[in-house]
Amino acid sequence: MMSAMRNPAHPTRERLIDTTVKMLDDRDLEQLNVNEVLEVSGISKGSMYHHFEDFDDLINAALVRRFARGVDNDLEQLADILTSSRSAKQFFAALDHLNEQVQSPKRADNRAERAMMLARARQHDDLREALGVEQSRLSSAFADLFSEAQNKGWFAKDVDPLAFAVFVQAFTLGQLINDVMPETMDYGAWRDLIHRVLISLRT
């Protein structure tokens, strides 16, 4: 039975995932071992196996949580922008500010980690399945917000919300190409290009 079929809200399960997520903040995946996670979390091995098939199952759950956490934060900010904006002009100005944060060089490590997880998922079927479910949730959430902006008359009606949701995430993750170049492109030029694309869809 896959872990996704078990109780996802159980405190013990959440403590194990949260502990693993935090431990991955300052070490590579290969440096993590089950005994250390259990010691830090204070959870017994028997309890871990009650909620996860094995240590890899726990690792996958933690990777999925890490994969989504930055995007979930962006979604919350986008929802706040949509709620607080009173006009298309105000909405797009706030969207520009959010985009500046998302595309920032400060988020290079987050982009690199997400790319690593996607690459790892190609070799691990369970992780690919779990990431697929999570990515569908994230894309659907973005699409719902864009659809709401369309209903307010701020976005072109002929743009498919889900396609736009995937597009936005794709160019954001694509910034990792710039992150690894020895001489990076003009960040302001990149931000301005995205602004022009978004404004072209304004009604």
C-alpha cells in the first residue's frame, strides 16, 4: 500500500515529514539516514513503518513537501493580490512585484532543488507519481486564480487558465538556466520581458 493511501494528517506522520524537510535544509539527500531522522524526530522505527512503507517512502513525502512549499507561498500571495486589487492596473502592479520576488537570484537554490527532484523522479516511479499528483494540485490552484482574474475582466478570456498556469511555472523554473551561467543576463531585462508577456494578456 502506498503512503498516499494512509492517513496524511496523522501527527506522527507529519512530524516525520517535517523533521525530514528541515534536515534537508542543511544537508544533501545522500547524507540523510533513517536513524538520525528517528532520533531528531523522537519517533520510533515501528511508528515510522506504520505510516510509511520504508525510509524511501518518507524521503519521497519530504521531497514532495519541499517541492511545493515555495509554490504554495506564491499561490497564497497571488490569492491575496486577487482579493485586495480593485482594478486591473492595481492587480498587474502587484503581480509585477510578486514576479520580482519569484524570479529573484535569491531563489536560485529553490529552483535548483526543484529541478533535482524532477530529475530524480524519472528514476523513481513512486516519487514521479507523488510529484505528479502534487503538481496537478499546484497547477489547478494557479488555474483557478487565473480563471477568477478572467471573471473580473482582467485577463483575456481566450487564454486557457491551465495552459497559462503551466506556462507561468515553466518560465519561473526556467530561470535556473540563468542561475548557472558564469555571466548572467540582465535580470531587469528578464523581468521586463515577463512583464510585457503578462501585459499582453490584460484586457
